[in-house]
Amino acid sequence: MPESKIATVTLPAYLDPSNPLSKQKSVYFDYDNFSVKNEYRPLLERHGSFLANHPAVAVKVEGNTDERGGTKYNLALGQKRAEAVLATLKVYGAKNSQLEAVSWGKERPKASGHDEAAWAENRRVDLSYPNK
């Protein structure tokens, strides 16, 4: 019987579709607020611990807002949200060198629509890992 030539590829946890690190990468916020809710602590603990154990991995912490408010205000609010998540990740072991906080303001909505359901989806921070 010939030997198999198929290579085994191990995906990083953040790219593995069955891993919670890949599935849960967003933190949602209340209107006009940048406080991280307690319900997101386990998610951020998981990501912070992963980063602490994988010092070569870096993540972009991307703050977003809904469409209401001016451009400058939303960029500032998105930055405050990103920095709040970044600070929480550091509590769980992530290092400054692994983290970059950026704000997209209202420029990258997750949901289209002009109602509370859409706005709630857009008030978030996404953890953006490398693609490989």
C-alpha cells in the first residue's frame, strides 16, 4: 500500500471554525457607552489567556459605532471602546506589543438598517487576528 502524501495542517485556534476563539470575537456596547459589560469577561479572558500563551500572535482591536452621531464623535467613541477592550485583554495576560486599538467609527457597519436592532449590532469591538 503506498504511503499517503497528504500533509496535516494545524490551524491556529483563532482560525479554527470549531474553536470559540474563532467564533466569538465581538464585544457589544450600549448606546453612547464604552464600558465592557460583565457578560463579555469570559470571552475576553479566553482571548487574553490565548494571547498570553502565544506571544508571537497580535490582534487588532477594532472599535465601531452605530450611524448616529457625527464622524468625529463616532471615531472617538469607537477608539474608547477599543481601548476598553484592550485594557481588559491586558488584565488577562495579553501584552501591549500584541495589541493595537483602532476605531472605524460608523464606517464598517455589521448590520444594515436604521433601527435599534441594526444599531445594536454595530455598537461593537471586533478582535481581528491575522489571516494565517
